[in-house]
Amino acid sequence: MRTGIRWLVRTVFLLVFLAACGTVIPRPLIAPVKASSASSIHRILLLSGPIHTDIAIPLDEETRAAFSFLDAPDFPLGHPDAEWLVVGWGGRAFYLETPSWAELKPLPMLRALTIDRSVLHVGLAGHITEPQPSVTAFDISDDQMARLLHFVSDSFLRNAGEIAPIADAGYGEIDRFFDAKGYFNALFGCTTWTAAALRSAGLRTGLWNPLPQSLRLSVDVYN
């Protein structure tokens, strides 16, 4: 029993140490060259909660064209009140079956702690108030936005070129789930995907950000 407790304590300490290192060590190590001030500016948002993060991309002519494959009568990208496309990545079982903490079940939790297939959750949002603790904004150039759009678009799993929507899956009327590339586990979960999306847009994150809190801290320090 004592040996098991010692190994558990050591494991927890190692994970905390690695998470701390992953927060303070920047990725990439060398800061990217800043975009010319003459470049057009696009504002993107990092949305973070206690255990999950999303990217909010402004809905303009360019982004609506880039994600035209999502446009549908029940998901109207051109809706006049839609200002943001909100995208998150996560484990299939936990994401689909846990819209709120009150609905937490053992099996989805077990899948999240081990390994699971991944999905993308996509929603439309109206006005998002800034500033607030759960919202971090970044201004990026045309080229950076193009790379971000490519990264997000490329995260969708496609069959014969077509995205794979998950039938009857969603938390409300204007959000949808789609099969995504990659596999999910607690060490490389939603926040590591969000961090990779930010890096695709030329921003710096921590080396390894498994938690929303560590990602927020690293982007505040390095951007």
C-alpha cells in the first residue's frame, strides 16, 4: 500500500512538473517575425473554461468562403446575427455525452482518461463581450489568418473529400459535431489542439499546455 501511494505521489509530482515546464518553455523557442503593420488585421479569440478551450474565428466574407462546406439550412453561416464561428476539438464520448457536469457518466470519463476518437464541435455565436477572464483576443495578419483557416479546415475527417457530420449530435440548435482527425486523451486533449491552432496563426504557446489555465498563462507571457 505504501509503495503504491509513493508511486502515485511521484506520478502526480512528475505531471505537475512537466505541466509547469510546458507552460514556461515557449513553442516555438524563437519568436516568429512580426507581421507588417500594413497587413490587414483579423481578431481571433481564445475562449477558455475550467477544462476546455475553443477558438472563435470572425465570420466575414473570407471565413464564410473557407468554411462554406459547413453551410446548411440548420447551420446558416450567413445568418445576419452570426459574428463568430466557434470551434473546439475533443474526445468523442466525453464531448458528445457530457453537455453539462450534471450529465457526467463513468464511461465517457474513462475514455477521456485513456484514449478515444476525436470530434470537432462547431457553433455559431453572436456578440462576444470583451474583455472578460474567459476571453483572450489576438490580432493577426492576412497570412496568419489563412494558415489558421487551413489548420482548422484540415482537422475535419473527410471521407472521399466530404466531412463526416455526426447525426443528431449537438448541444443546441446552431451547433454541430463532426468526426475529426487524431485521437484524444487527457494528456493531449482539447487544449493542446487549441494551442496548435494558435501556433498555426503565428502565435507562441507553451511547449505543452494540457490545461486551459496553462495555455492562458503562456499566451499572456509570450504574445
